[in-house]
Amino acid sequence: MREEEEVVLRLDRPTAAAIADLLYNIGEHQAAGMPIAELSTDNSERVGRVLHDLWRALGVPLPYGGVRAYEPRRRI
């Protein structure tokens, strides 16, 4: 079995916390039907930037034309 290529994204602490909270909420929704909490505008933008970077790192075309928020690109 060949070793898989790594995809590495660097996150600041608030973005990492937003992603962790979102993943936890999705897991609880799947496990127990708990409603998924709405993201704040700030956290929604953070998650969107991470998703953009992740798609780019994976070579997946961006579904909405590469529109970016105001934050400069993070190093991948």
C-alpha cells in the first residue's frame, strides 16, 4: 500500500476552534439528531476560507468561482 500524500493547512486558533465546534455539532446531529447551531458571521467566513483552501489543496475546482473574503491567503 503506497503512502498517501499529505494535505496540510495551517489554521489560527480561532479558526481551528470554529472548525472543531462545527465538526462536533455535525457529529452530535448525526448521532442524536441535535440541531446544528448556526455559525456567527465571523466563524462562517473562517470556515469558508478553510474550505476554499482545502479544495484548492485537493485540486478541486471551486464551485463559486473562487470568490474570497478579505483575509489574505494562508500558506498551505
